[in-house]
Amino acid sequence: MRKFLLLIIILFLAGCKTASGGISSAGYFDTSGRTTYQDKDWNVEFYDNCGLPESSSVRWVTEGKETFLRFTLKNKQVGGCNTDGIQRHGAPYWERTEIKQTTSLKKDTDYTLTFRVRFVKGFTYEREDFFQMHQGVQGCRVGPALMFKFSNGRLISKIWNERFTRKVHINEVIGKWIDVKLEVNFTESNYNLYFNDEKILCEVMRRAAFQTRDIQARRREGDR
């Protein structure tokens, strides 16, 4: 069985308009020339979407009977996405080692996402992400709808004021395999996050960003 670690991106389609034909259909991303990652006990495939700092930044590792992906990100390894070298959000550049799902999720469907992760070293500095669910549609300015990270050793989400049921510090989980489960209810706009079957976060997803883009999209159409 293979497990995958660190930054993983799951995408779903979010329309610029509140109603649009085919907007909720699962999409497929072009993986031509990219390294893909798949195993027999995964029901999704991933690929290297931005390029990796080094060929060994994402590699298969075997320990006993277990085989998994190990992600390594060193200091000042700027990511390969087109905005990673741009100063933004208080950082001179963005470091990145990641893989992305080859298909998107449907926004009108509920999902349970599960994976195992082991944090081997690090995650004591600011805003060190390990998982995000991204919203996206061509022609729209978008960002991650859900993002989980350790910042100064403390587990947080993208929305800083979200209340966890308890504090989780990196020292509690470092070196241990953690079973992560994320229940995402798009139909009711909420989600639950579990570590080893313990619910540590239950939240209502923010919809203001969707509503703002809907308004802007209609205005642009009216201007034409």
C-alpha cells in the first residue's frame, strides 16, 4: 500500500455565474509531459502540476511492507507555478513542492477524502501548508477554498479565526502516521476535519467570494 505526504491539491469547479451549463461536471487536466502518481489502492491519480525543485523532491520510499510518497522542500526552493516568484501576502516568494489531482470534483456533490500523512521534520515556521482544496474555472480569479497548514507549529486553516475543537501542535504529531479524513458537504456548504477519527474542526464554508465573483461576472456581461 502506498501513502502520500505533504502538499496535495484537490480541485473542484466553481462557476463565475450562479448557473452555467456543464459547470458542475468533473474536469480533466492536461498531464502531457508531467510525472503522474498512482497506486492500486488509490481511487484518484495525481500529477506534478508546477514542476519540482529537484527530481527527488517527490519520491517513492519503502519502509518494510509500506511504500509511500515522500515530499521534501528545502529553504529557498521557489515553486514552479507562475506566481511563486512574485512577492505577495507578506512573502518575497513562495516555496513549493506539490502534486495535484488529475480530475476536479463536482461542486454539487458531497465527498469524504481520506489519506495518511507523517510529518518527518519542520513545520515550525509560518504558513507551512500540507493540503488544499482549490476552486477554479477558466477566466476567473480564484484561490483555495480550503487550506490546512502549520504556522509556528500550530495547526490552522485558511480562515484564521476558525475554531478548532482543540489545539494541535506539530510536536504532537511529528514522526507519527496520522489518518486524515475530510468530509466536504458542498450541498450544505460545510466540512469536518478529523485526525485519527477525532473531529478537530467543523466549519461552514465561506461563500462571500463566490457571491462577489457572481456579481462581477454579471456586470462584465452587461458591459459588453
